[in-house]
Amino acid sequence: MGLYEKCRTDPALESGGVVFNYPDLGFRVTGRRAGGANKGFNKALTRLTKDFKRAMDLDLVDNETLAPIMHEVYADEIIVPGTWETKVGDNYVAGIENESGEIVPQTRENVIATFKALPIVFERIQEDANRQASYLASMREARSGNS
């Protein structure tokens, strides 16, 4: 397999998502790429940061100001609806564990609340969504047994 075959991303994976599995945190979720073929991400980011563009260009906006915006963008454009599953015992169940330990539906509001309350969860998803290697065409072939 040549360099281009090894390094080319798959637009279908970028826009449709891949499973991000976090066994150490007890959940898994399907996430789209932050950029690439996921055009909704760039549109939402541009729309929600337009009021901050000048300040961002001058590096005057801190992470605390941008965090709520990024939480919205990720809830809307990265996390695929209906894919968040939480490990309960030996099985995964649909939904997100809240602070009380209850499994609640994966809604936009619950995703944003989780990101706000647990920054490490957001950071881990953000890392995977930004990692091009998560969306390599060669990985899709390997998962399907074609390589």
C-alpha cells in the first residue's frame, strides 16, 4: 500500500462518523470529523464565532469564552444523534450518564451539559474528532476485512 492509500481520509467517514470508544470512561459515541468533509462543522463554527472574529484574529479571546460555543458546535455537528451509549454492567445502553448516575437520553442539552460539567469528556472527543487518522480510508478497509 502506497503513501496516498495509507494517508487518504474517507469523506464518508468524516461526514458520517466513526465510533469513539472510551472504555476507561465507560461510554462510546459516534463522532464526525472536525473539518474535512464534515461541512456542517465549519459552517456552525463560523456562524457561532462571527461576533468574536476580530477578537479571535487578535488573539484576545480566551478558552473560557469559546468553550460554550465549542460545546454547541460539537453537540450539533460532531456527535451523531442517537449514538451515545453508556456502559452499565457488561452491556452498553443508549444514553448519557448524568451527575446523579441516571442514564438520560442523548439530547443536545444533555450533551452540552456533560461537556460543561466534565471537560475531560469534551477534550477526549475533541482530540479524536480532530485526529485525521480516525477517518483514514485504509482504516475503513481494515475494519471491513478488505486489507
